[in-house]
Amino acid sequence: MIALAIVVSEFNGEITSKMLEKAKEHAAHLGARVQYVFHVPGAFDMPLAVERLLKKRGVDAVVTLGAVIKGDTRHDDIVAENASRLISDLSLKHGKPVALGITGPGMTEEQAVARQEEVPVRAVDAAVGMVARLRKLEKSVARGTVVIE
């Protein structure tokens, strides 16, 4: 079984709470277990929580969920770009998948609402799929073959 942790932003909570429910529902549909759900104030705050969860022995992957909506300044660009970059770096550092389920930047509230069901499904699919593929890779390497389909 694949054990997931989910880090979800409280900012734009009317959207992210629906994203969380959809992610949990889809994980169960795939046979994955949501081991932890950790709420952070906003997407910018996610990397620290992601790192702590990646250190947990029982976590195979982390799913991040957030909605970064365009405001009057470029703040949304800065938040989304930095959060996604740091999250990617943490995945490489810890050798575990971290799925990016953060919508935006440059997104309106209407666009965020339109994506609140699709994005968490894709993020859970990516996390579960990467864990499965990495497990196959490890078995393949142990057998001396490296063909992964």
C-alpha cells in the first residue's frame, strides 16, 4: 500500500478544503492511504511542512494542495514560483515524490473554482504513480535490468 501525506493551504480555504476532500476521495479510490493531513497558512509555507513529512518513515509521497489567485501585484507569481521550486528541490533531496497540486499563478477565483476537482486528482495520480514506478525501478535495478514501462 502507498502511504501519502497531504499538505493543504488554508488561504483560499473555500477552494482548498474542496481540493482536500477530492484528494482524499481519489487516494482511497486508488487504494492509497492518507497517513497525514497537514494544514499550513498558505502555499508559501508548504516547503517546511513538506520537508518534515518527507522525513517520516511511513510516508511514501507528499501531495501539496493550494490555490494561488491573482491579485493587484505580482505577489501570486512570487508565491507560486518559490513554493514550487522549493517543493521540487525537497523531492530530490529526500528521494520521494512530491506532487504539485497548487493552482496558479495568474489565476482568477473563477478559474481556481473550475480546477478544484481536477487538480487534486492529477496530483494524487502523480504521487501514487511515481511511487509505483520508483518501486518498479528499484526491483528492476536489483535484477540487473533497467527497462521500466
